[in-house]
Amino acid sequence: MDAQQTLRTEVEQLVRVHGRGRTALMPILQDLNRAHSYISEDAMLAVSDALNVPRAEVYGVATFYSYFSVKPRGVYVIRVCRTISCAKQPDYHPAIAALFDELGIGFGETSSDGIFSLEQTNCAGMCDQGPAMVVNDDAHIHLTEASVRTILNDYRHKAQAAQSAKKAQ
């Protein structure tokens, strides 16, 4: 089975879970984005066909929401809060500098090893606990330069363990 057919099969499985109506568009895109770290053009076409929704509508939804991506991202997507309540915290700029230093990338980029993507978000919803960032679905608060380095090291270890487990299969 080729990659495109595998993707169509995956979309059909998601349709069985979420339904075939227009209301299934968001949850299907969420599941695809979570599984692949982005929503490919082939995935959007498969969703359009499966739900009988115009391709432009699928693309519009996939590109409108900041938590969706139409380009490949790292295994761990780091979203750093950039609102005034986080940016005014004394540890904000040292924490951002630690991210740039540890990852070797800037905002909107993915590390060369494919483990991390770094993005900014308008609000992480933790204004009273900033500076804050969200890594995939995990919130990290009261960031400091040291805590950022520790957090990234933990995720690197998780990625290495997952890669080792995959090789062992």
C-alpha cells in the first residue's frame, strides 16, 4: 500500500470515529495534525473527498488556526507566550535566549534533528504564572533560563527513548 492510500485509509478510520458531516472536519484535522505534526496537502485532499467538503474550505480551516500546520514540524512543538504579562516578567528574555541557544533555531523554525519546532502564541492562558510555554499539550510555567534547559533536555531524552524503542521493533 502506498503512502497516499495509507493516508486515505487513516482518514476513513477517522471518519468512522467522527462521522461524515461537516462538523467532523475540525476533529479529523486535529487528529491528523496530532499524529503527523502537520496536515499535508494529500491529507487535506483525502479529508475533502471523504467529507464531501470543498478543498478550499479544508485548506481554509487548516491554515486559519495557529495550532494547525500545513508544513512539517518537529515532534515537539514549543509555543512561547508573547503577551505583555509574560514578556514583562524578569525571566522572560533569559528564558527565550536559552530556547534559541539550546535549539539553535528562531521562531517559526524546526531543529535540524526534527525534534523541536519553535513558535510564538498570543496567549498560553497562564498570565499569572508567566513566563510560560506549551510543548505539544504540556504547559510549563514560571520559566527561567535553567528551567528551559532542563525542560528541553527532558524532551530530548523522551525523543531518544522513543527513537530507540522504534528501532528495537
